[in-house]
Amino acid sequence: MSGSSAYTTNEGKAAEAFSKQSSIFDALYSSNPIIQYKRDRVRSLIERFLPTNSCILELNAGTGDDAVYFAKKGHNVHATDISTGMQLQLQQKVNHASLENSITTELCSFTQLAQLQNKGPYDLIFSNFAGLNCTGELDKVLQSFAGLLKPKGIVTMVIMPPFCLWETLLALRGNFKNAFRRFNSRNGVLANVEGVKFLCWYYKPSYIIQLLKKDFTLLGVEGLCSTVPPSYFENFPIKRPSLYKKLMAFENKHKTQWPWRNWGDYFIISFQKK
């Protein structure tokens, strides 16, 4: 099997997995306070860069929480995903909120953006919560961005790095498999969502910066869930509210500093087209 065919097969597995999860996705995660913290962080950062009445291309849009949020702020969003189930949930959410004039949808892989029907140009390309970790062809994805953006357009991505402090600490509980799973991800690490297995890759900010430096200026890198625990510790804010607030305050103060910008469950990285 060729490398390209292997990636296509992996994308198909990821699409199948998230389609299976799509009908319960919001129920699983909407009440998680750490996920809300993460969304608030990402949205507030984007709003620092985003002009009013912007056109946004969202990759791996999922069930559309971010698309709806930005549409209600007066922006136009083209929300894309490879999962038919996620697109169905998104469209239902759009209809329920009467946002048909502000949100359009398209079933499209981020590795196939040359085939995108709505090519913009856009003020912002946005990918949240590690959707781009589901491809081993991130270079191919990034190389397609410049042609889809307006001059001075913005790219903001939320990516999982090869090291997460909290995840590594799972070794103290004897959970060595998950503690060190990111360390050797060159050939991909197996994920399991709703019984469907597919590969994920982990990327350093430096790798992304190197790929985009010709056409883009780096605006910043922030760690996300570096001292705040990852969202699978969903009971942490309830059981330890005082400590949780202190960890949030520390993270928000040091999010752009080394090592915290590199040691989170994710990092948020933003660029501006030259």
C-alpha cells in the first residue's frame, strides 16, 4: 500500500470513528468545565486577531460549537469536516439557531483543500482541538493555506505536542502505556474512538513554524492544559476547586513562556500571512 493510500485509509477510519461518536459527542463533553475553559481560551485568542464581519474557514468543525459561536458574533463560517455524522449534527445545530445565512458546510478533508468548493478567500483558517493530529500529512495541509487566505489573513491551530506534562505523570499511577504514548509517534500512535482504531501523530511548534515561515509570520504560541489538567480529568475542578483556580491562574500567566507553552495537552499556534 502506498503512503498516500495509507493516509486515505486512516482518514476514512477517523471519519468512521467520529461519525459513530457524533450523536453523543455534545452529551459527552458539553458539561465538562475543562473543555469550556479550553474553548474560552481559544476563542478569546482568535478574537484578538479577527476583524469584524470576517470570513472563516473552519477545519474539523465537529458538531459546530465554534462555528455557531463565531456566527453569532457576526462572522461568516464555512465549516468543514470529513465525518458525515459530525456534519449532520452541525447542520441540525445551524438550523436550530437559524444561522443558515452565516454558516455553510462542506464535507471535505483538510488534506484535500484543493478540492474545496468554497475557496474563499478567508480572513481566518481555524482548526480546534487536535483535529490536525489525525493526519501524517500535516505538511500537505499547511501548504494549502496561503492560497485560501486574504492578504494579512490569520491561521490559528490547536495541536497536540509530543510531550504533555500531565499525561507523563500518569506513570506515577502505573499507567505507562498512556504516559509515554506520544514519545514515539513518528509512525503514528493508535487511537480508539467508539471501537474504531486509527492513527494520530504529534507535532512540535518548531515543525509547523518551519513549514510556514516562507509565507507566514508567527504571531505566537500558547500552551493549553499545561498546568490545568487535561479534560479527561473532568472531576478535578469539582473535587479540588481552589487548586483548579490556582492552576488556571498560573497557566494564564505563563502560557507563552517556556516550558509551559510546549508542555500542555495542546498548544495554540497562530500565524499571519505575509
